[in-house]
Amino acid sequence: MNKNISHSNQISFLINWGHRYTAFNIIYSLLIALLYFYANPLPNTSIGIIYFFVSWLGYFSFFCFLFYIIFVFPFTFVIKYSRVFRIYTIFISSLALTFQFVDVNYFNLYKEHFSLFTMFQEPNNTISIHYLLIFPILIIINTLTSQWLWNKTKIKTKKNRKLTFSIFMFLLSCFLISNIIFAWADATLEKSVTMQRNSFPLAAPLTAKDLLIKSGFLKENQYKLSKLYEKHVEKVSKISNFKYPKNNITYSPKGNNLNILLLDIRGLNNKDLADIHQYPYLSLFSKENMFFKNTYVASNNLQKSIFSLFYGLTPNYYSEIDNSKIQSVLFDTLKKFNYKINFFLSSPSKADDYYRIILNNKNIKSFHVKTDSENPSTYTDVIKWLDSNDSSSSPWFTYISFEFKSDIDSKFQQILNRLDLQKTIVIVTNSDVPFVNDSTNIDNLKTPLTIHWPGIHDTKFTFRDSNLYSITPTILSKLFEITNPLSSFSSGCDLFDSCTNNYPIFTASTSNIYLIFKDKFIMLDEKANYYAFDKNSYLNVQETENPDFDLLDVSFDKYNSFFKKINNQNDK
């Protein structure tokens, strides 16, 4: 800089240069911040999308300008030499952008923002040292930017000030508008906006809940329910935090490997099993064996219900399993002990619901899909397969899915006659229970479950509440004697044990979540509306107006136990 220039003009020149340099760093920061969008899918509402982009533009612009005010602007008056000032500014701005680049990659990997606290809390969360190579690259980019701006910068005129002020006001408006939108969304429980709370580092969006609750515009209980529900949904959506099973599986198997037949009859209900005149063999089978009359289906979505049946998990984990292609502990165990695994389906229209499970489990080699009208039919294939394997020394696991028709009882008789019941576990149930989304009749969520288990005929537990996602842990714990705690690989329990921690039983429709307890059941819809019903009268209980938040929080934590805990103050 010219030595003859006055000190005041030098200061003005450096401030003008600093503004322009900061403007370019805002652009660089916004470009890096685009990578945060990989971990945050675009919302499905207009207001969510608007907030998505306005907050991106306003947040990083505001923090870059704040960074300039705190770490650059004061040194305009302190550092006498312009070259030293520029070197300092290049270094510290490149360091800040490097930290942002590291954070965005850490966030995409672990869904948490990078800090010393997270490093100590989660020592297994590491990030490649190669990301630090961005620092010299940013030094070069900022040096070239600095030099180019230095040559272009002039003493600020009124026209320059107007342009700078207009840009500043636009970016400030974006920041303020994003906070206003979030405050409104937080008050009106607009999840497409509030779920973006933690998208950016150091973010603390404006909320106005206390004022709105005091003024009567917002119900405190409804707000708390929404926050609790949102916390549950946010955990479920974080794929990288999912771990199944929690630990390596260890076994202490018995010498006698029993065959397993799982007969899934779509449309079968408890009344049918009680009809001894219409369905004598099915009815007699349920009476002579262990009939769990208070069994609940996992979901009214067949695909998720089948998933829960074979994985022993509640349906909220379906997306994580499907995305990560993790194999079921059940099928891994069957393969380990040389079981032949076979699937027989009599409805091709339902086959797609099974294919997703099959694709994740490469141990399933035999998969037969035919209609009942085909010749030979699925039933014929089943009989043929059972006859050919009657004398086989290798144990087998066979899943058969039939539609509930008038000839189902005779088919069941023929299958049963071909089994050695001293060496075969037989499970009869129905995983396809399409109950309505807003059902307040708990009986609509029930499904039949009858189990024949050689050497076990204890009916003292058959009258308590049970669920289909407990079938898998029962097989694994009783037949293969897995030594791991059931909670390390399943949401269910051992059906032949006391299952004192079984409650609540978790059932989901496409829009509602049901939590079933010993004397009541709770329904939460997608807007976090809360309904509590007595199990016997189906009438609303007093708790509907005063929810037990501690009970709900513990229940949700239990069924999100396969997601890694995240320490986040915003969840409090």
C-alpha cells in the first residue's frame, strides 16, 4: 500500500477489502455447507423446503459475518502492517473453513457435529486425517482471492456502501426469517421444519414456546408429546446410528436339532381356531398345544410384519435393515447349524413383500411361489418336499404361507400327518392383519399364535400378552441356547419365560403407533395426538389429558435401543 496514504484512508481501505474478502468466504462456506444436505433429505412440505434453503443461506452468511466482526475487524486497527494483516486473515479464515469441512464430513458419517466433546464421548468415531489436506488448498484459494481483491479494492464510495448494505440486509433478513419460521414451526409442531434443528453446527434456532404456553396459544402437554414423538422419529431416521445385533452372537446348543415349520395362514383369526366344526384339525391343534390368544401383530403393513417375524425386531427398524442389508440373526444361526431353509408362498401378488427379506438373507436358497390354481400348486410342492425330506438327517426350517380358504383345514391335516411331531416345532400364525389405521379396538390388532414344541407344554404364560416379534428370540434362546441377552438382538422376549419386561408391546400402522400395556393401550398418531384407552372397555381413560411422559420416554427408548444414544441438548 502507498506509504503516503493517510492512516484513516488505510483503515477504510482495509475495512473495504475485509468486507469483500468476507463476502467470498461466505460463498466458500455456503458451497461447503451444501454437503450437509447429503445427511439431511429434502423435506416433503413447501414450508420445510423454504426453511431448508433460507436457513442455509442465512445461517452461514451470519456466522461468517460474525466471524469477521470478532476475529478480523478489530485487528484492522491493531495490526499496523497490511501484509501481516492479510496473512493473519487468510490463515484464520482458512482454519475456520477447514473446521467446517471436517465437521460436514463427520456429520455425514456419524450424524453428529464434530467437537472435542464428541471425540471424548465417542472415541470410536474417527475421521480420516486426509480431510485436513483441505487446509493448504484453502490457503492457496484464499491467498489468490486476497490478492485479486487487493488489486480491485478502492476506497469505499457511497455507491459501494449502498451495495454492501443491500447485500448485508438481504443476508440478515434470511437469518431472521429462518429463525421466525422455526419459532412458528416449534409452536405449531411443524415437524418438517423442527426436524432440521441440528442440521448445522452450533445452531440454536429461536423458539417461543414458553411465551405461547403462558398466553394460551399452545398446550404444554401437546408440545411435550410432539417433542417426544419427534425425538423418536429422529432416532429412527439416523441410519448410521443403527447396530444389529449389538454384540457377536454366542451359542451353547443342545444335541438335538429340531425341525421348524412356520405356517403363516393369511386371514386366519382366533375365532376360526375356536370353530371346531368348521376347522376341526386347526382347532384341535390349538387346544392340544400352546395357544397364545392375546398375541398382537407388529404392523398392518405386510412387509414390515414379515420383517418383524424373522428379525425379532419392531417395525421401526425396517428401513435401517433394508438400507444396510443386514442378515437376520435367525437365518445366520440356522445356517451355522446346517439347517435347510425353504420358503413356500401361494400368492405371487404378495411375493414382493417377501423378496426384500430374502435379498437381505442370502442363506435362503429355496423359494417357491405359485398360485393355488397352478398345477402343481404350492400345496403340492410342500407335500412333495415333506415326503422327500422325511428321512433326511439334516434339520430344516420351512416357512409356508397359505391363503385362508375353505380347504385350509384339510391341507393342514395332510401336512401334519407327514411330520414327526417328536422332532418338529410347529408354529401356526397369521402375519397379515390389515387393521385400519385409527383402530381403537385392540382386538383388531390381535392375531392367532399356536406353538407345538416337543418337550414343552406349559400353558401358564399363554394367557398373557405376546407378539409376533417374540417368535424369533424364543427359537434362538430355547432351541439354540444363545447366551447373549435377548435385548442384544431382539425387541421381543422368550414366550416360554415370564417376560416381565415385555411391556409395552409395540404395534404400528402406516400413520399410528400403538403401545400396549397390561391394563391399557396408547395410540399416538403422526401429529403426536395422544389417546389412552382401557383394554377392556375401549373407553378413553383420564390419562388422555395428562400423559405419563416418563412412561412414554422409557417405552420409546426401549424400542429405539438399537440406535446409538446421541447426547444432544436440544432433545431435552
